[in-house]
Amino acid sequence: MNITIDEEKKKQYTPPQNYFPMQPYIVDRLVLYNKNKKSASKGVSKTGPPKIVKQVYNPEYLENLVEAKLIPSLQIINISSEKYANDLKSYNAANEKYKDLLKIYYQKINDEIKREEDLRKLEEQEKLRKIQKEEEQKKIADEKKQAIISKQIAERKEKLKESARFIYSFERVEQEFNENQKRIEEIKATIKEPVLKNTDLKKLLNKHKRLINPKFGQLTNSRRQLMEISVKINELVAQTKSDPLAYSWILNFIAKSLAHQAELECRVKPEMAAPLAELAHVINSQFPELLPQFLLPRLIKKCPLIIGFISDDKKQMGFKIKQNEKKDVYVERMDGILAFYSMLCKMPNKNNIFIHSIWKMMTRWANMDLSKIDGDLVLGLVVTTLECCGNELYIKFARQIEKLVSIFLQGDFEKHFASLVNWKRLSIVVEDRNTSGKFKSYPGLQND
């Protein structure tokens, strides 16, 4: 931008009264000051007040002077202003562009942050979904496993129920009876008859028989005497062990002797069942075939009620048909055998004969068909069993044995057999137990 002054306007211009060039006293004083300064430098001394000299300047001169100095400056300012304006404009444009770029940059940063946040959320959701899926799969697997286990438990319980039903069923009892009969026939065929045909062996075994047989009658409740007798019997049995036939025959003879002694003595003195049972366990500890292979089959043959077997056939039930045995004698013999068997089962031993066998026996009695059983016989055997091992049954089975015994005194048993002597005996035995807290029992061996 170029600034020019109209010449005509310059001539017509009249400065205002207070304009700088129209202040003569200021100019005069300036002139005076300069003169005094010059004089002082020449060594002229002042002798009086300064003389004021008035000097008037031409306004046109001053205007031209100002114009001469001001216009170039204005031109420079104008050029600088335009450059500044252009620089400012460029700066503003660059600044706007920078702001736009910065905005884009921040937007991208925000977009990236949002994208990472979205990815993180997706990863967390995927992880959570995976965990939930695994938990669901685990839950389903656990449910399936639990279902299988529950099914197996149910099947096992059902099998146990069926097994229990079979154990206490007459079919199972009859099966055991027939197996026992086969064992007796086997003993007869493989042991008794071959010995009868062997004269020398028979003579040797008869000699052992005569030495062993009196020992059973010498038993008392003395433990010392029991050990003396068992040592002598064991020595005699050991002498036959080298010959399997002789060994089996002598064990079968001992089993028959023990059972016979129980029939004779234990029916009169049930307390004698204790030393007899102790002797059987002592011999069996030395010769473990005695109880399972010879004595138990012999006891079951004589008294099938041990396994809960009942039959109308007197021979199968153990009656001595040839001797025309009366019922009361038969019942006494069964009492003696049951006393011996109960003592065998209750005594601590390592011969796999336990009190559980008594529980099974009595449970089978309770499940019998009442129309087929001899109530007086069965109830008498219940009394004998409780007198021999009732306290041990209560220690082992607690409330369960109470429930079992109560079956024989209530319901159908009471309806059918309440008038019988042995039903009344059983009532008295149970009442005494309820009063005293234990059954009447027989004394064991004395340590002397």
C-alpha cells in the first residue's frame, strides 16, 4: 500500500494552535540552550541571564520534513504488515491443518483404544463363554457319572435284595441241604468204605480210635484239662497225616465223636457245650480241615435246622428212624446240637465260623412257612440259642436282634404258637433280659 499527499491540500493545511511546530517558546529555549552550551565550550562565562531569541519555523517545512521521514516508515510498516498478514494467514492455515491432523490423530487413538477395548471384551466374553461351556460340560459329565453311579448303586441294592431274598429263600436252603448231603455221601464213598476194605489200615485206625474216644468224656470246664486232652488228640492225629486216607478218616471220626458228645451231654448240661466247642477250635487250629469239611456237614446232617431246612421227611430232619425215636428225645438232641453249634459260632476263633451264622440261622427260622414247621421245636431252639449266645448277638447286632426275636413272639407266630410251652419260655427269657439287661448264659472255661 503506497501513501501520497495531495499537494493542494498541503497548501491549504493550517496546523492547529497546539501543534508542535507552532510552539515558538520551546524552539527558542532549545536554541538558547544550544548557544549556551557552545559558549561554555569556548570558555565564555555567563555574566547575566540568558537572552531569549525567538525564532519562527515554517509549517510547510515541518510538514515536508515529517512527510520525508514518515512515508518511508509507513511504507516499511505496510510491507511488514502485508508479510505479517500473509505469515499469519499461513500460520492460521497451518494451525488449522495441524488441529485437523491432531483431531484425526486423537480420533485414531480413540478408535484404536476402543478397538482394543472391544477386543478385550470379546476375549473376556469368549473366555467366560468357554469357562461356562466347560462348566456345563463338566456338570453334564458329573450328572452322567452320578446317574451311572446311582444306577449301579440301585442295581447293586436290587441284587443285594435279590441275594438276600435268595439267601433266606427255601430254594437256597434246600440247595445247601443237598450240597451237605452230597458231602456226607462223598465222605462215605471216599473215606469210610476204602478204610473198611483195607484191613491193616482199619486195625491201625481202630487203635487210634480207642485212644481218642475216651478223651471226649473226660472234658470238664477246666482249661488245663482241655489243653492236656487236645495235646494228646493232636499227637494221635499228626501220626496219620502222612496217609491222606487215614488222616481224613481220623478227622471224620473226631467230628462224629464231637457231634455225638453234644447230643448226649449238652442236651442235659448245655454248659458243657463250651469246653466241647473250645476243643473243636483247638484241634481245628492244628488241622484246619476238621470244621469245614467234617464237623459242620455232620452237624447239619444231624440237625438240618442249623441251615433253616424243614421237611416232612423225618429222616431228612435227623430223626433216628431205626430206633423209632420219640419226638421229645429228638427235641432234646436238637437242643444239645444247637447249644454246641452256638458255642462254636460265638467263640473268638480263626476258623471262619462267626456269630453271623447264628443270625442267618434265626432269620431263616423267622421266614419259614409257619404251616410247615414244628413251632415247639423251633421256639425251643430259639431259647437254647439265646441262652448260649444271646448276649453276643445283642453286642453284635443291637436293635436288629431285638426286632428279630420279637418276630417269634408277635404276629403270626403268636397267633399260631402262643399256647405252646416253648413260646411261653421264650417270652419269659426275653422279659428277664429286658429286666436285667442281659440273657442268662452259661459259664465258660475256668483258668486253673
